[in-house]
Amino acid sequence: MSGPAPTLDLDSDVVTLTAALCDVESVSGHEDVLADAVESALEALPHLRVTRLGNTVVARTELGRAERVVIAGHLDTVPLADPPNLPSRRTRQALWGRGTVDMKGGVAIALRLAGAVPQPARDVTFVFYDGEEVAARFNGLGRVERERPELVTDADFAVLMEPTDGRVEGGCNGTLRAEVLATGVAAHSARPWRGHNAVHEAATILTRLTAYEAETVTVDGLDYRESMQAVGIHGGTGANVIPDACVVTVNYRYAPDKSPDEAEALVRNLFDGYEVTVAENAAGARPGLDLPAARAFLDALGVGVVAKQGWTDVARFSAMGVPAVNFGPGDPGLAHHDEEQCPIAQITDGESAMLRWLS
């Protein structure tokens, strides 16, 4: 996507601003026009110091407050539906279209705060980043972590404006993906006794998975449900060949009380006797709800608090030493959906809640 950046009016109401953001198509890899518009809008605010890293925009107040917080959101979306679910459309109850849930409602709230609160009660670092919906190497928050970590690591607390249905979701589970190999001996399918069927051998792996009882772990007062599931299986080379290899792909979602090494050890122990290759292992994040900055946030918002069962970029903040929570408008079950839509009340209520906190 290319062309001149549209003008974002940060004085417009938050729902209108959400629609304006949605109508700038920013599928992952094509965030440049929207990043230009966000940068231009923020640079017009004299109380912010703005830094651009690729298509990630960071804006900071420098008021010398006793506490600093991060408010962050990603600019990219998944591809449009067929037929396209843009431009956005508004009804009395909801805003419809790609990005209304994931997560331009949250981005609009953050931009409104940046413009409307020049003297917040705590210093604020706003982060608007690219590449969240694709492979981790493209993630703009990861770029900040690698290239300019000091822009965020001086914060006491972070809020990631991911859709949470208007609740606070603390921390997040970790996620591990492993490939478990069952081996056999190839033979002609007419003479199977001369071989050993690796696909049949994989039944033992699946039996262990079926018998595994996932835990619910309480961390900082929140209950994180773990899961261990087969998400793929592949084996065989021909219709008349006894397969000599079969790979079962396993996804383990683990509570943030475990380190990645502990999660890997648990998986390897479960599949003892089989070759296990860990393809991905991303740590979870503790919510840190016992910390003063987190308590102040929860007290100001006065909304429900639950554990985040999926993985989000709060884990990146946690890795940088900044405890974080998820909070934003929209039902996460409608993220990426062809009928993506966000209740207008959740966008306006979310803005009001964040204003209470910063003011």
C-alpha cells in the first residue's frame, strides 16, 4: 500500500477515530501509510517526543512523574474478507469492518489519550507498532526491544490494548510447539510383518496425549487453564508402503508460573522414548497484579479481571521487565472474523476508563 497519509483528527470522538483508522487498510506488511498518519498526528502534539522505528511509532511524555506506564497497540490487521469488509460501517450498536476488534478500537483509545491528556498523572509511553499478526521476526515491538529498549524498559507497567471484551486480562499463557517423531521400518503393505508401521506407533503418542490431564494453575490470583493437544499428524510416503516415520505436532499452552525450559522438560518427559523437536517456545507472562502500578490501574477501571488464556505481546513486555495486562474493546472471539464488529459502547467505555486512570 502506498500514497499520501490521511490526516487523523485526534479531536474527533473515539468511535469516529476508530472508523478512520479502520478505513486506512493496513494488512501486515503494508502499515506504512497508517504509520505515517499516526506519526504526523503525534508530532503535532508539543507534549510528546516522537521516535519512528520502521513502521513503529513511539511517543513519550517527559514530565518527570514518579511513575511511567506504557500504552501499546498494533497497527496491522489480518487480510480483508472476501468480499472485503472495508470500508467500515456504523450501526446504532456497533462498528463493523476489519480491524474494529483487532485492534483499531484500542489504538483509537490510545491516540485519543495522547491528544486529550497533555498532563497525565503518570508519564506515558505510547507504542503503535507493526507486524503483530505475522511471524515474530516482523513484530515492531520486538524491533523496539532489539534496537531501542530504553524507550520502554523504564516503565513500571504496561497496558496492551488488545480486545478483551472490556475486561482486564492479566498476563498470558506460554505456548510451545513440538514435533514428536514415531519411527518404524519401511516395508511393502502386502508384507507388513517385514516392517514396523510408524503411523500405528504414533498411536502410543496420541494415547499419552489423551491420558494427559492438563492443570489449572493459579498465578497472582488468576486461574490459567493449561492445555496439551495434538494439532497435526503427518506420515507415509505411498499407498503401498508401510511408513517408517510419523510426526505428531503438539501444542502445549502452559501457565506463566513455568519457564520455557520447565515447559520443554515436561513435554520431553511425557514423550520419553520418542524424539522430540521443539519448533517454538514462547514464554508466558505473569500479570504482576500485586504491584502498586497494577493495583492503581485496576482500582481506576473498576472492571472484571480474568487470566489471558492465549499468548499476546504482554509476554514481550514481561521479558523486558515490565509487567503488563491486556485491556481493550471488542470480543476476541470476533477477531479475524469475516463479520468482525465491535460494540460502540465498549469503545467509549474503554476510553472513559483509561481517562479515569491517567487523569
